[in-house]
Amino acid sequence: MKIQIINGPNLNLLGVREESIYGSRDFNNYFEELQKRFPANELHYYQSNIEGELINKIHEVGFSFDGIILNAGAYTHTSVALHDALGAVKIKTIEVHISNIYAREEYRHKSLITSKCIGLLSGFGLEGYAMAIEYFERYKNL
């Protein structure tokens, strides 16, 4: 399976940013671990702090990959454009958040992208990405 992981704004700072919320692991190192854990899959990783670049990546892979794992960061709660991009492509998307967005500030409780995703994983730390890959593996024919 070809799976694209997309991380949004400020997630390039994982490992140094608010460790009490996001942990102390750098995502690039974690991505290498994911590649070793799931060698049967072709995993790709992309991160941008720019909304339009995230949309361009969704368009780029949205008709040729098997799945997207999207952590849109703060854009989760504000971006109608990401919502529309996910609705415009054929690919299945799983929304992932490292922290439990429902245990945080009230403005984080509303996701504008969830309705265009097949599922949501929130609060499992970086392991949420692995859980999403496992779902795609298990249900690849759905």
C-alpha cells in the first residue's frame, strides 16, 4: 500500500515543542521507525506550515495513493479549504492528533475535516499514526 502521512503547522517542531503535550520524539525519527515496522507498505511523509501546500499535497496523491494519514494541526479547526480538498479526491483519509483534542481548549473540540475522513484517532501520541497504518492494512479492500 502507498500511504501518505501529512503533518500540518508546527508539527515540524515535535520533540522540542511543548513536550508535556506532544512528547519528546522528533517525527523524522519516528517516521523511520514506522518504515521499519511496516515494511510491506510504501510510506511517504510530508510536513508544511502552509495551508495551500497541504492542499497541493492532498491533490497530488489523492488519486494515486491508497490512503492519507492527516494531522492538520491547528488547520483542523479552521480550514474549510482542507475540508474541501479531502472531499475532492478519491483517497481515504484518517485524521490523527497526537494529543486528545477533546481534553484541551474548547476551540480545539471542533474539527472541520472529520466529516471527510473515514476515522479519527486522537490522544494516542505518535502511536496514532501506526494505528492508522494498521487500519489501512486490515481494511485495504473496503
